[in-house]
Amino acid sequence: MRTFKKEIIIALIIFFISIFLLFYVNTFDVNQSKGVGPAFWPRIIISFMLVLSLINLGSLFKKRDKIMEETEAYKEEKDIEEIKNNSKKFFISLIILSIYSMFLRTLGFILLTPLLLVSMFWNLGYRKKILAPVIAIVIVVLLAYIFPNYLNLLLPRGQSIFRKVSYIFY
Amino acid sequence: MINNLLMGFGTALSPVNLILIISSVVLGLVSGAVPGMSGVMTVVLLVPITYGIGPVKAFLILTAVYSAAVYAGSISAIMFRTPGAPEAVVTSLDGYKMTQKGRMNEAISTAVFASATGGIVGTIILTFLAPQLAKWALNFSEAEYFSLAIFGLTLVSSLGSKNLVKAFITMCIGLLLATVGLDPVKMMPRFTFGISEFLGGIDLVPIILGTFAISEMLRQIRKGAKLSEMNSEAQYSGTLLPPFHFFVKFKKILSINSLLGTFIGILPGAGATTASLFGYSFAQRFSKNGKDFGTGVPEGVAAPEVANNAASAGAMIPLLSLGIPGSATTAVMLGAFILHGMQPGPLLFQQQPKLVYTIFAGLFIVNVFILLLNKGFVRVFTQIFKVPYTVVISIIILLCTIGAYANRTNVFDIWVMLIFGIIAYFLEEQDYPLAPIILGLVLGGIAEPSMRRALSMSYGSFTIFFTRPISATLLILSLILFIWSMYSAFKDYQITKNIKSEG
């Protein structure tokens, strides 16, 4: 949902990052005596981005009332409870994916992926106690067989015991 | 050229490739027809997955999915008024009205025959025009490549016509991402912040997956991960091949809109959606039933479908011959070429003639299979909606993580994909267009090294970009396009302001 507050936050983040990078980019040219160095091209881009972010901020304040009207109309149209519930699903999905990425190197694809799928199914509302794990396991076994054997794609094996287990599948 | 084309058909028609084309057409039909999925996203998912099977097979799959998805958007648009893809929005105007009147068979038949005609005409023009354009572009040196990249970057204006400033901001993000890693001339680390994984640059695949697929899945989750209610009772019983009277009845629409669509497709940034809009409004003017458009007439289905399929073939012309991606899908395709160690552009026709002409042949074959597979597909299509969408979302996210990991077998790339998925989600939520990020990332990788090498050739003098005629022309065109798009945006703003004040 587009809101004035979020618009401003994003525009300010872009603005401050541009300023930071504009100073940071100077460190690239320490050994550059003359001519075009490693900082030249990034400096042009960042300067352009800085100008654009200022124009963007200005236009946002000009359009403030219109954006706020749009937000209000959206809120009236949608069920607030549903929006909150979906936001919860959204953030839980991000947490699940972060945990998956964090432990993938150690636990490997075979063990961790069924857990990822079942927890995603559960979070998004598919809560069949037998079918959900069965679907997850079937998908993982299929992918673990097809990807390494037919598409030459390697999947994470994990470490120690998990690594040994993965050799059974691929 | 004919020999090359025959060689292309020989490769594309080998049993393995034929099976791949058929499966890809089915996959493309599914991804185009199911709302919430899209051709772009499926192509994105397939880029890393097809990496291990060689470029010829990989590009046959990608182009088949791309072409089939453009057509398939019309199926759900006609049956349920739920366009599977943006380019099918206009088709739903008359298509769904025809379904309501009990003329669904006629509407789907018209859409598929018109799509195949548009696709085939577009591919014929692609086959003959792209090599000529590539031959001309062989004279390019570093200065021209730089100017061409700049010209490609100014086309962001048409990709983000809704908000130019935001489109250019996301383009700058893409350009900055392209500078991460070792500097192309002095090999000095830039924007690595001490992270060793960044020394080799940011890989294109996780960025593409994050920007298009993960952000879209997050958006679907935020919307509640639900598909709209569908009428699964609808049945289709059309014919496989177009009857002769189809070509007689729609001769004007088929001929004009296929040329118009291809032309719009060639214009970088315009794409299939613009072509369908133009095709519809153009046909409305010259068709005998023009005044009935919008009430459920077959001409209103044929017109956008011919144009958008012709445009999807047309969009391949600047991609293959000049290396400029004009749409989100062709930007992803450009990424796929780079992933396979190739650079689309004039040299591609010399170095990889087998690949290029197999792609051309593949596009012809794909359009034939769209005709042949359509009837069976529509029959089973309604069953697809019985798979819970929550399961589909979870599987797509899983495929994304495998895709991000597989290219460099590095978990770090999954993090890159996730972070860019989240950033892209929040940017898109506030109306920042995402395709310019990819355009910036890809063209940034061409622009800076070309500029630095051109300046080395001219001993640091920038006049090299203005004294070479092609380079100068491209830069002048870029400037004109930039000023024109700014002027148009300002004019639109003034018109909206006036309407508001009058209202």
C-alpha cells in the first residue's frame, strides 16, 4: 500500500545513501593523478541519483494530499483485520526464509527444505497435517534427483552427517 | 541466411529439442494464463535452472516460454476476465464479453489464431531484419558501444513512463550495482565494504530473481496469497487450425496489426502491452465494427492479440542485433546470454550463427505448437486452479533459492536475492518501476568499460564520442529522447493539474 510516510522514508534513504556514497567514492581515486579513474563513473551516477532524489522529495511534498487521499481510499476499501493478518504472514515468511538461508550451509538441502516448505505452507494457510509434509517431501526428493542429475545443478549438501546423508540422493 | 535458417530448423527439430519446446510451450501457457504468475517470472526462474544444459537448449526453452506466455495471458482474460499477463488486459474487454454471451469458443479460437499469425509475421521480420541490423552494427568500436549503452539507458523513460524520476532512480541503483567489485581497468575494489564475495561483482541471477520473482511472491503473500474465484465450468471445444474464412474476415487487422506490433516491439521500451493497446485502438478506427469494440466483438480480441505477439518477436530484434533489451523479459534474456558467456549484439551473428538461427527456427515452431496445444491446454487449464496457491507460492520461492545458489554454489547469493527481493518489494509498493534496475545493471556493465577503453584510445579526450558519426548520432538521439520524455511527463503533469483544478 502506497503511503506518504513510506514514500518519504524511501526517498530519504535514497538521498542519504547518495550523500554517503558521494564521499565514499573519493577513496577510489587515491592513486589517480590525472584522467578518468575508478571513481569517475560511479561519481556521475551517484550525483545524478542525488539530484533525482531531491526532485523526488520535492514532488512528494507537492503530491502529499493526493497520496494521502489514495491511502485513505485504499484503507476504506480493504478490511483492516485482513491487512494486519497478511502483514503477519509477510513478516513470518521473511523470518522463515532468513532462518533457511542461515542454516542451509550447515544442515543442507535435504533436511532443511521440507521444513521450509511445511512452515511456509502452514504460515500461508495450507494446514493439512498429513498432505502438507507429504507434498513437501515429494517435492524435495524430486528436486534433489532432477536438478543434480539432469540439469547439472549442485544443491547444498550440509556438513558432517548431513553431507553423508545427501550422497544417498545426489 | 537460408542455409543458416535450415541449419536452425535442423537443430530445433531434433527429438530432444522438440520435446523441450513442447514442454516449454506448455509451461509458458501455464505461466501466462495463471494470474499472479507471469512469463517474465518463469523466464527468470528458468535462467539459472537451464544454465547447465547448454546455450542452444536453454534459449529454445526461454524463448518458447516467453512467446507462449504472451499468448496465454488472453485465455484467463477471456474465460474469467482475469488477464494472466498485462498485455492481455485489452483482450479481456471484448473477450470476456464474448464469454458472457456464450461465444467463448469463438473468442479463444480468434485469440489463438490471431496470436499465432502475429507471432509468425513478427518472427519472419525478425529473421530478415536482425542480421542486417547486426551487420550494420559491426562497424561499432568502443565509443559506439558506450553511446549505444547510453541510448539504451535513456529508454528507461519508456519503461517507467508512470514516474520518470523514480524510473531513473532505479536505473541508477542498477548502474551502481554494476560497479560493485573490481574496477574494469585498474582492478581496484569498489563498494565491496570488505566483503570478499563482492570482489567478483554482484551476480546477475540473484538480483533478477530477487527483483522480479521474490518481490512478486512477497506481494502475493501481502495480498493474502489468494487467486480470484474462477468459473471452472467453462468448456472449450474449438478447432486446431484456423479456417480459411478467419484470414478473410480479419485480413486488415492481421496484416496491419502484425506489422504495427512488430514495429512497436522493435522500439525498445515499448513492449507487448503497448502494442496491444495501440493494436486495439488502431483497429477500432479502421474496422467496420469499430463502434462495437468493447461490447464483445471478435475483432476486439484479434486486434490486441496479433499486435502483442508480433511485438514479442519484434522485441528480440534490438536484443539480438544490438544487445539492447527493450523490455523486462528481454533484459532477463540479456542476462541469460551473459550467464552463458555470450554478449548479444553484432558479433553474436558471426560467433554463434547456430544459436541465433535455432532461436529463429524455434520461434516459428513455438507458434505452430501454440496452435496445436491450445485446445488440450484450455481443457485442463481450469483444473490448475485446484492446486492451492499457497503451495504454488512456496514452490516458486524454493525454486528461486535453488536458482540463486546454483550459479556460483554460494549461500551468499541467496542472501543477496532475499535482500533485493525485500528492497524491490518496498520500492514497487511505492511505484518505483523495477525493470530499470536490470537495465542499469546489464548496460552499466557495458557502458563503463567501453567508456574507459574509448578514452584510452583517445588519450583521455571526450571528443571521441562526438567525432565518430554513429556515436554522435546515438548520443544526440539519447538527448532528444531524454528531453522528449521529460517534456511529455511535464505535459501530463500539467494536464492532470488542470483537470484537478477544473474539477
